[in-house]
Amino acid sequence: GEGPGIEIPDPGSLPDEELERARTRERVQAAIGDLPAHYRIVLVMRDMEHLSTEETAEALSLPVTTVKMRLHRARLMVRQRLEAA
């Protein structure tokens, strides 16, 4: 037989606050997905995988200053995209 399925709640049954959080999360993910790859990877490594600037720089074979600059620009682009939406 089949194992237990994952039950996905009907969006119509979610409280407004939870629905708004889900929409915000989707918008953030879309904004991150639209970033150029060299910005996206730095943002993901730093803000989602919680690597340090130094760890990110080492993993990508980049100078720390480049990682900092790309992270700053990536965050700015995401913020601008969200504010425009």
C-alpha cells in the first residue's frame, strides 16, 4: 500500500496572517530566483545556509570584499523587487 500522504492545507482555509506570510515567502523566493546567478549564490550561502563571509568567499574562490559587495547588491535587488511589487 501507499504510505501516509502529505496533507496540504487548502489555501482558502488558512488564516489571513498565515496566507500573507506564505505569499511574502513566495515573493521573496521569486525575487531571489530572478537574481543573476553570481549574486544569488552569495545570498543563498550567507542568508539561507548561514555561512560566514569568509566561508562563502573560500567556497567560491572569491575575495571577501567581492562576497560582501555581491551580498549587498543582491539584498538591494531583492528589496527593490519586493518594494516594486
